[in-house]
Amino acid sequence: MGGHSTNPPWPEHPKLREVAEAIEGAEVSAEILDRNLQIAFISSEAMLAFGLEPGDAGRFYGKSLVTRHLEDREVAGITDESAARWWEAMAPIMRHYVGPENDRYEEVFGPLSEAAAGVEPTDPPIAWHSRFEFLPDIPLSRTVLGGVHFLELEIRDSDGGFLGLLRFARSAIPESLLSRLGRGNTLHYQRMNRVSEPARREAAILFADLEGSTGISRLLSSRSYFEVVSGLTDLIDSAVVERRGIVGKHAGDGGSALFLAQEFEGSESQAVRSAIESARAIAAGGPALGPEDLGVAINIGIHWGSTLMVGQVATSGRLEVTALGDQMNECARIEAAAKNGSILASKEAIERLEPGDAAEAGIDLDSVSYRLLGKVDGAGEKSVRDAGSIPVTAI
């Protein structure tokens, strides 16, 4: 059921559990309030949006929305404006379900019990909508831009008895825009999500760049050159994503990628092999990006980063994974020394290959010979200065 390795705790009531299982199977962000408007279920997707593990959902069970917003502000706190707007709209509906005569009344309303007693109950509509803006420094605000919409519906048993409320949540970003943003590869987004917090990580590094881009741009119309660069971007991304890598920054006519050891059960060898296979796929696809007589070629560098600081950069304008460390700069210099659509890989990367992976990659570890990057024909001043002592080989 669902795509999560650990489900949240299920509601005790069999009918509410039935609803919860359907929610979890659909992998939607939602929660269930019981007949006393206390939290009985939070879906895995909702918990992940909170920045928490699905199995930790029980920490909220038994709380009302009022008490959760007040007691768990570090994960569920909403702005004062949202709180005031929500209270005005929801307090009369809540009072319809839970009055002072209810032995859970003070649990539900907490410090607002006295204020709630003065609110006139109102019959709820068939369905209603609310919107929250969350506090800026909590994980949910970084995950869901623009706030969260909630669609709320009653849950009733076969005899019409009230069992609780079902609250569907979705980003305030319009669905039409979300569908466009969601065209990427889901597994790739999950890999990006696993590095949301910056940390030291080991990875094979790949840099790729279009050779002679200035000359190519002069020979093509602006639209045709745009198509070449667009095709290059798609070529790099597809090759990397299909081989369990994470797409890095794209800069004009080139791009970078990381193949984290953690994505290969800690295997440095498999991470390097995946980088090599991606590099070859990218290089092989270069000539098809432009007219045959143009001779489009992509130069690629591969290196190993043992102490990279890798994390997610999420702003109002972008979402990407970035890596910082000396090896990133060195890999860029290795790529800059590659010529005529070649792939240069550092000894530090190649010697992490286990025999089986080396054989699959077509590399004989015992016969590989290396040259110092500074001695490679055509290595520029920056390559010599920043990485000239690194042994590399063409693969």
C-alpha cells in the first residue's frame, strides 16, 4: 500500500482506518479528525511535508488543530493572520461538533476554551475550504510555497452518524502549474529530497561542456543554437537521471552531476561506474544535437569527491542540489582539458572501481595508464594551476 516504507499509525475506528488506508494508497496529503475534532490520522505525504517521518505521526494524535498550531509551532505553526482568519471561519463550525458539555471540550480548544464558549455554533456546509500560511522558518514553508489549501468533508457511517472530518491538503500553487513542474522524474526528485539538508557526502562528479560553443553559435541562427543547447541539457539530464545520479547546475552550454555513494548502498565503485556510463551516453549523443557537418562534440570530466558538502538550495526562484569542495573545482578543470569530445577521468575515480564494475565499464584496471593533467595536450592555464598534478586517463 502506498509508496512509503513506513506507514503512519492507523486510526482505531475501523471506518476511519478504511478512509486512512485509501488516503495512504493514493499517496495524497491529508489528515482525519475524529468525532471530537482531534487528530486521528496524518498521511505519509503530509508528514513528509512537515519534514518528519511518517511513523512519527502519532505525536500529533489526540490533538486538535488549535492545540497543534499552538504546541507544535516548530513544524505546524501558522501566521497570526492565518490564525485569525481560520478562527473566524472555523470556530462556529467546530462549536457545532464540540460544545462545552463535551468532556473533550477543553482538550479541543485548549487556551481558547473561554473564547470558544462565546461563539455561536453554525451548521457546517457539505464541504468547505480554508487556507493557511505557515511560519517562514519551518520545513513546510520550504516544501510548499504560497501556503496550503484544505478541503474539508464530513465522514459519516452507513447510518449517517458523524465519525469525523477528512481534510485534503494541497499547495496553493495552481494545479495547472504543478502539473508542469511535476514533469520531471519522480525518483530524481526523491534523490534530491534525500539531500535536502547539507552534509558531507561522497560522490563521483561529472562535468560536461559543449566544445567550441562560440563558433557553433556563430554558424547557427539563434533559434537553432537554442535548440542545440536545449537538446544538450535534456541529453545530460536524461543520461544522469536514468543512472541514479543527481543533476547539478547547468551553466549555458554545459552541466554537472553527482553520483552519490549513498544512492548505491554506499558503493563507491557503483557510483563511479554510473558516472562513466552516463558520460559515455552523453558523449555518444553529442553529434545528433546539430547538423552532421557541424560536428557537435561534448567534452566530459569525471572525478571523485570524498568530502563534498552536498545539499539542496531551495529559494523562491529555484530548487537544485549543489556541491561545494575542492574536487568540484578540480573536476571542472579536468573537463576543460578534454578535447574533441573525449572523456577524462581522474585516477582517484577510476581506482574506486571494483573489478566487476570495471569490467562492465570496459576498463582494464591493470593496464590503465595516466598522465598528469598539466601534461595533457591543450590543458589551459587554469587546469594546470588548479589541478595540474592530478593523474587522469581518457576512457
